[in-house]
Amino acid sequence: MTIRPQEAGVYGDPAELRKILTELGDTWAVVGLSSNQTRAAYRVADVLQRYGKRIVPVHPKAETVHGEQGYASLSDIPFPVDVVDVFVNSDLAGAVADEAVAIGAKAVWYQLGVVDEAAYERTRTAGLAMVMDRCPAIELPRLG
């Protein structure tokens, strides 16, 4: 089943969005972030920084992006991560959510177009907050 944004319900619950954006911490691992300025991840990471979030690029190339050291995987990050922001295809996103659980993240955020209901259930069962098919660069300005 595909979840459309207007049907998202708990997948994009406003209270859950607000909690992730304001209460769960300011260190965001951005999976799929590279130095490619034409990619959405690059632009969203810039917005996250402007809203006071520390971004941590996670990409196989482990590039430094927006002045932050990159890492090849979530497990390579040598400090705690609060939120894992996922910019990979839906078929790869479940494994990223499982890694987020394994590293002790507090939340997982699947970007626009990224949906995996089974991963959502696993992640929530593990106690993490999670939203899918949303963008923090859209949601942060709405907080007012």
C-alpha cells in the first residue's frame, strides 16, 4: 500500500513532527548527503543547519559537506545521533531504519517519497519516533 501525503495519518502526525523537530535533539545524520549541490539532500541539510541542527553527512564517499565531516555509514559516526534523515530509495530505507535503531538514534525521518510500512512498524516497536514522506525543510518553517 502506498501512503499519499494527504492520507499519511500517523506517518505524518503533527505532534510527532513537532516532537522530532523540537524535542529529540539537534544532531541529524543525513543519509544520502553528498557534496552534490543539485540534490535535495544538500539543500535540506542547509535548511537544517539554518535552524540550528548539526548535520552529519552519511554517504559511501564520506565527504565533508556544509563544513561537517562525513561518514560512510551510521555505525561509523563516533558520537550520538538524535535523528536519522533518510534520502535513499524506499527499497533501501528499511535497512537504514534498522541501523538507526542499532546506533541508538531517537527518531527516523523518511523524506518525501520514501515509504516503508514494515520499517515504520519495526522502528516504532523499537521505541523510536518516526515519520515518512515528509520534509523537515518544509515542516520547520511551519512551526512558527
